[in-house]
Amino acid sequence: MQLHPEAEQLLSRLRAAGVPRFSEGSPQAAREAMLERQRNLPGEPPQVARTEDLALPSPGGRVAVRSYVPTEQSPPGTIVYFHGGGWVVGGLDEFDRLARSLALASGCEVLSVDYRLAPEHPYPAAIEDADAALRWAARERSDVPLVVMGDSSGGTLATLGAIHARDGGGPEIALQVLVYPVVDHTMDTASYAEHAQAFPLGRVDMAWFLDHYLPAGVDRNSPEAFPLRQPDLSGLPATVIVVAGHDPTRDHSLAYAERLERAGVPVEVWRHDDMMHGFFSMVGVLERSDSVMAAVGERVRAAVADAAAQQ
């Protein structure tokens, strides 16, 4: 399927503006470019009732988290959100618009986690921060159901967090939402061959991210690094996986969904074959991003209501 015309127009504008690939510069340059792109998106970020910047304990000292509360009413649930960016780029400001939109769509508090980034803090620093944030949310928001969510590399952290919660006796998670998650490191799939030159994420970019995140000596086949390597996926929470068709990671996402289903986990796969990796963060820019955000919000509302009824 061809890339949607609206998405193609957006990417054409980015190319014409000289927006580089992530892999064409240093990590710091990539971070600055990503922040600049987000600041220049059209329109104003949506307004929520309140935000609060927090600092939570983690093995690295403290991890910054920004809370988004959509209305003055008490939120019925909490979403712990891990942003994308290949474990190298991204942060609270870059994903501020997404977090605001998610809070409004779901009616839940969103805790956006500013986990440590590579190469300054390589594997497993981000995973340690993700686990710490989940434990904190379970303790401090124990009166409402908990949802874990992430996009791209953040999807990896979200589902690893769910696996660790299962193996560690909690916390209970009502739903995990994984948006084009990076669940394996190999690049021998059909989707990597089809979209090796894709923009904004191609094969060379994924290799760049992995090399920064997983330095020499790290076992990339470890199930602690990539959830598709986990021998047992049973007992995980109900799962929504959003898949982009024009995406090197597409086939890994589909394989993970199949593994979860075989393990008895309720799985919904939402395929968007005419979209590219990263489209979900384009809320307010792409109509598809807005519609998927609305659908995610409704699914979270339903999961939170079901979990509350069972408490």
C-alpha cells in the first residue's frame, strides 16, 4: 500500500526543509533537531487542567516525570507513558503535545517519563528508570487502575515493564498499548528490506540507535533487552499494538502480537499500512494521528472502567 498522501506531503516538507536523518549527526544534534521540529508544529498544544513536574527515585538517582491531569475531576486511571526516540533522543518537551492529547482522549492522568538516554546512559539505564516509574505510579496512584504505554523504543520499555511486573508480583496493569514497538534488534525481516531507506526511520537510523544504546559487549539476544526474545509471554495484560506499514519494525511488531496471542494474551492489532514510523506523535498535524489517538483514548477508558469494576 502506498503512503497516505497527507503523510507523504508532511515528509516531503521535512525533506525540503533539510531535516536530516537522526543518523546523520551526533546524538546531541539529533536531540536538538527533534525538539526544534516539535516546537515548529502548527497549532497550539491542547490545554489540560494542570501539569506538574516530578522527580522520582530510580537506580540512576532521580528520574523526571511530568504529570498531565485532563480535567478538574479526579482521573479514573493513570497511564505511564514512555516516549520514543531510539533510547537516544526525545524527552518531556518533545512529547508534551502527545501527552496532553492522550490525557484528554483517555480522561486519565498521564505520567510522561523522562528516562535516561544513551549513549551517556546505555542499556539497561532506560529499563531501570521505566521499572522505577511503574513502581512509583502503582504506589502513589494505587486507588485507580494502571495502564502502561509507549511508542517505538518507549514501547519496548512499556512491555518490558509489564513483563517485570508480572515476574515481580506486580503492579497489576489493566492494559498495555504499544505503538510500533521496537521488540527485536535483527534486520533480516521483509519490512526491513522493503523500508530500508524509509524516512524518518530507515535501516541506517535503527543501526545508529542500537549502537548507541547497546555498546560492544552487550548481548543483543538477551530477553532482558528485547521482549521478542522472552521465552514466556503468558500472563501479560491485554494488549493493543499499533502497527505502521511503512516501517522497518513492522514485522517485529506483528510477530510480537502473534507470540502474545499464542501465549493466551488478549491482543488487538491496529494496522495502518499507509502510515510511517512516528506518525502517532503527529497529533494535530495528521488526521490519522488524531483518529488513532481518539481510538486509544476510548480503549483506555474501557480498560480502566473494567478494571475498576473488578476491584
